[in-house]
Amino acid sequence: MRTLQLGTTGPQVSAVGLGCMGMSALYGDADRAESIATIHAALEAGVTLLDTGDFYAMGHNEMLIGEALRSAPAARREQALVSVKFGALRDPDGNWSGHDGRPAAVKNFAAYSLQRLGVDHIDVYRIARLDPDVPIEETVGAIAELVEKGHVRHIGLSEVGADTIRRAAATAPITDLQIEYSLISRGIEDRILPTTRELGIGITAYGVLSRGLISGHFTRDRKLAANDFRSFSPRFQGENLDHNLGLVDALRKIAEQKGVSVAQLAIAWVLSRGGDIVPLVGARTRERLSEALGALDVTLDEADLAAIESAVPADAAAGARYPEMQMTHLDSER
């Protein structure tokens, strides 16, 4: 698998990363054994970047990755780079109660993550969402202190806007920005992507299949569990869903002409947007992982890209990517 530099200050990583959240939370029940087997399969295929958050099922996802790393062959374990988001606050019932970016909290979160993961350092560490009550300089400064002590290797950001990116980068070297980016979520193209490119900051793109919406596998009659994020996500509701699956049908025609799956076409489109963008695939099974990695063999020429843009123009999606209350809390949307 080819690799690329994650920003000008970051490590060499695989061309795609594995987003592990769905193995623990927000998309219904997952099979633990299959999740670990999928992580092993990703490492075996040359995937080096594993992404998680300390709040994914309240630490479950970090412990799952830790178990997968411990049981992987030594050579594969050593190649793994773990990216961790922190700061989202939850109660015992799983409810969300804000974000905490205070320096003391940053170091506290890191201490627990190191234990759950069973590692002596975190490769990329980032606050999941901007804490509106704490200047980003203080949060990034605390991570920089963890870098100095060897507990963290690189500093990342998540879902913040251009102005916050500049302030963070003026405080300490920033490796990457993790943010949603897909054919139907292109908000970063106006201000955020030009800013990261100016500053030499990479992009790790999550939601490249828009939570399965543009995977080619989601159907109108699919029944969702109550604990599935998509059961209340605006893009999966009523007329929005009908419209968005119409976009998928248009994509499917292009995919069939190229002899690839819809998911592979959508991931290949993200890969085509630049060598500074690493798609995170949210595969929960080895079958879906194998399909996603097939995107690396898909070449899109100018005619392909034009056809894709015609089928799914920018801003073509119906519905916001998060419920309204969550959207108002995203610094990247300001």
C-alpha cells in the first residue's frame, strides 16, 4: 500500500486509515471478534492509521484497539499509528454534556487513553470539538507539553474552522485536521482546505461514505436500531433519504460502467482530491474493509470526475450532516 506524509510535520501513513468508531458505538451492535479480525486484516493489508476517540462507548473502542494490537503480530503492531480524539463529556447513560479542553483535563484524558490502549505514546492527539470556554491555544499548548514528555507524538485538530486552525498552528506544529469530507459533504473546500494547504496541515477525512449513505448498500426500507446515529440523522429521514438515495442511484450507473462498487467510486473520489487527504474508512467487517481498500486500485480520469460531479454536484445532498443542535456547536461551520 502506498504511503504519504500527513502534513509537513506529521508521520508517513497509509493512503487510507481505518476509523474504528463503528466497532463500538453509534451504528448499532457490532461483533467484537469480527471487529478485532478486521483491525488485524487492515494491518495485514498495510493500513497503518487507526482512528478512535476516548468517548467512543466510554473507552470501549480504545480497549478494543488495545486488544487488537496486543494480539497482532509484532511487526504489524509496530507499524500501527493510533489517532485519538478526546474531550467529549458523557454520563453513565451515554448522554453528551459538552467538551473539556482545559490543560489539566487534556493531560487527564491522555493518561487514561494510554492505559486503555496499552501503549507508551499516542501518535496523534486532538480535541474532538472546540471547547468554547477554553482558548484553543491553551488546549494545543497542553498537548504540546505531552509531546515534549514523549506521551504524544503529533498534534491534530478536529472539526474546527479556518481561524481556529491558524491560531492553533501559531501555538505549536499541527499535523492534521480531522473533518468530514465526502462527495456530499464538501464544506471544507471554500475556506478550510485552502487554509490547511497554506499551512502544510494534512486532512484525515471521516464520513467518506457519509455513514453508509453513499456506500451503495443502504436501502430505503432498512430498519435502524434505536442506538444508531442514522435513526435521527437529517440525511436519513423521509424525503431527504429519498433524494439522497437518488444521488446514489446516479453514482451507481457510473460505478457499473467502470466495473467498481459505489463505495469504491466514492472513496476513490476523495483520494483524487489531493495527496494531503487521507480517507478514513469506517469498515466494521473484513468484507467491507476489502471492498473499501479496492478503491486504491480505481483510477479516475477527467471524464470520470466530470461525470461524478454531474451526478452529485456540490451541495446536492438533502439535510444537514448532523442534527441542528450539534451543527450549531461545530466551529467548522462558522
